[in-house]
Amino acid sequence: MAKLGEALRAAVSEDSSVEEGVAAWSALMNSNRRRVFEYVAWRPCATTGEVARALEVSDPTAAWHLRKLVEAGYVQPMRQGRRVVFHAASLGLEATEAAGLAALSEADAASILQFVLATPGLTAAELAAKVTRATAQRPIRALLSAGLIVRIVDGRYRRYYPGSLASSMERTAPRRLRDFRRRLVRRLVHDRLSPEVRAAPGETVEIDLRFGEERATMRLPAGSLLAGRMGQGTFI
């Protein structure tokens, strides 16, 4: 009974630190940090450098915002070889999926995957020509290693086809993203940011936030884990 009384007093003390209906401090109150969060939601397993280039900020600035989001539990880091990559927390990525998404950060890898999905059976030379490279071997190796594409020997040609990982990720993406948003909204409610969710064009969900007199809108993917990585997301 004494322990129960202590727990109740602690809970009341914690709740009373923030007035009813007033937002608690949240990492997502910072506009630049929200942009970083949106970026890794649209493009899971991005590196610090990638985030910095996309948002036109310095590497230290991107690293600082990512660290704050990790500390707050909104973003999760994962190690992929020598690199550390970041994705929105609660996506439930398996190691193979994280490796596949991280492989798409290799230069031209996303474009090559898009061409293979659109036109299965292209050769390495044909893929290189489409991305205006002398050779496409490095991004092809990254995609092969991740299981996003497979190579089939056709006489003297080596042709490339979509791997099973790409189709399995896209098949489960709508459910996974729906569960992710539910967990995110619960966290936003906990932070008293008064989230309001609505569907938007282009397989996008918008979440309106309120804190004090400020209003903000986050745009998150609703249907695909790969679309943003292949430059098809609506993130700005």
C-alpha cells in the first residue's frame, strides 16, 4: 500500500508539471527537427550526410538534430557496415530490410532499382546508359548484396530483375506505416501536441500539431517504404 501511495504521488507530481491542454516540451516543436524527422520517415536508413545535403544544412547541424530525435525516441539509429543510418522509430525494420534501404543511398542505386522494376531484364551496360555512367557496377553490387535485385545469366548477357525483398517490403508497407502512425500519434498525444490526422493526395498522411499559438503540419508516407527512396515521395 505504501508503494502504491508513492507511485500515485509521483504520477500526480509528474502530471501537475504541465497544465492540462498545454504542450509538454517535445523535440518536434523545433521546425528544423521536424524536417529531419519527416526526411527519415520518407527515406528510411538515411545517413547524417544525406540528411545534411537534402536539407541544405551542415553535417554537425544534421547530426545534432538527429541526436535529439534519437534521445527523444522519435528516430532510431542502426549500424550498416561502417555507417550509421537513421529511420523513424517503431517502423519495425528487420536487418535485411534496413540493409536494403541503406543500399539505396548509394549513388544511382535508387534510379537503377527503379529502372529494373520498370523494365526487368536490363543488362549492366543498359542500366549504366540510363544513369549516364561509364559503369554501374558499384550501385548494382550494392543492390545485389541487399537482395533488392537478382542477376540471371542469359547466354553471354547478365540481366537484372527485381529481388524478392523489394516486393515483400512493398506488400507489407501500408500495414506497417499505419501501425507506425498509430504509435506516433500516441506519442504526440503524450507530448500534448494535439495531433489531428488526415489523408492527403499521393499516398500521404498529414498530421497537424499545436503548441501554444503555433501550428505545424507533418507529412508522412502512407503506402510505400521505397517510393521516397526512389525520389517518388512528396517530402519537401
